[in-house]
Amino acid sequence: MNADRFLDGRTISLSVSDSPDLARLGLGGAHLRDALLELARHLIAQGATLIYGGDLRQGGFTERLFQLAHRHASDVTKPVLINPLPWPVHGAMGWSDLEARAKAVAPAAAMEFLDLQGEAMPTDRRAAEPPAGAIGTADWETGLTAMRRAVAARADAAVLLGGQVDGCKGRMPGVAEEALEAMKAGNPLYLAGGFGGAAGAVAGTLGLIDPGRVPHASWDAGPDFTGRTEADLNSGLDRTELRQLAASRNTDEIVALVLRGLRRRFAVQKIGR
């Protein structure tokens, strides 16, 4: 293990989607995207493998992370980014398309195809399956929750930014569900809530920022996070630092705080996974 790369052997999950609060906060999509990519770049530089369960839309966060992985991967024998796709995302796609996409991003990144229970499908099994027909609400909810639970089970920590709160296909906003699954797993969790959205709403529910700063009449994080406190973040940051991270829109500050917490948690620990 390289002592200068304190995240060697660690897997860090990233959770992000567009925030409905950006315009109200005087921000645009580029601010959120740039914060994500700068954070990802620093985590890779410290030896982390990133895991991100995003979809495959053109110009989306997944595509940007694939591009970053190719630019900054120092060891092409091992991917620096893992993209586990929940079954509802890939189930309606033909294997030839999926195989071509997977080959295009390798070896810096690896795509995985999960079944409805969140298990990675062997290549021969996925290749033999024809595209599914209509994918219903129940399958979306089951498949997305299974993916998020699987990500939390294999990650050492999670970082959350932004997050849609309306029109979600899962049981709750995806960024919020990934926060909840990380807490259940006992993983260090970092809420960069300054971009609003689901991450901001969760931070508000935990008392890290004024909930009035991220008003979402369509979704209340309270019921899903009943009994949860900042102690469940398990982050290595003190209360002042947690509040800074929860409110910050400054990319440099966000990166510094996340790395500070991760260093406190992992720099002097032996890898147990």
C-alpha cells in the first residue's frame, strides 16, 4: 500500500443527480457537475475505486465519470470506476449494445449488470436474455433499491451531492435512499448539501442546515430518516465541519472536508475488507 495514497484498496460510492434547487441558489448544472468531477479526481488520486450506480443517458453524470476515469487512471489493470446498472436500466437493452458500451469504457471503468435482486449477472447469462418488455413501477422500485443496497454493502464510504426529489422511479429520491442505505451499513457518509436537492433535504432533517434553505413541498425526508442523527454519518468530521460541508457550494472546500473526514477514518486503519 502506498502511504501517500491513503485510500488505496478503498471503494467510495458517489451519489448525485440534478438538483431542483440550483436556479434558486444562483447555480447551474455545470456547478454541480464540476464539483462531482473534481471530487472524483481527488479520490482517484488518493487511490480510491469509485462506484456509481448511474444510468447511461448521453451527457449524463455516468458518461462524465467514464471520461474522467480514462483521463486519470494510473493502473489500467484495475478499473478506477465501477458502474453497477440496476436491472430496470439495462433490462430493456439488447446485449450487443451493452457489450459495446462495456468494452468502450474498459479497462479504466467496469460496467456491471445487476439482476432484480442486486446481484451481478454473469456475462453469459446476461447475453442470453432478450430485451425485456415494459418495465413496471414495482420492478423499478425493487431494482433500484437492490442496486443501492448492493452499493452500500461493497462501499467503504459514500459522498452525496444534489439529487432530484420529484419524478423518482424508486421508493424515494435516489440520493436520499443511498444515504439511508449507507447509514444502515455503518459507512462514513458525507452530505454536500449546498447544492440543495435530496442531499440538502437530508442534511436539513439531520439538523446540519436550516431545513428552510431547501424547501421541498413534494418530499419530506423526515419520515424516512426518523431517529437518524448526525452520529449516523460516522464521518470523522466534527459538528462544525459537518455543518460546513452541508452548506458549502465551494468545490475546493467540499473536496477538502471530504478528504479530511476520510483521512481520519482510514489513513491509519488497516483494510478489513
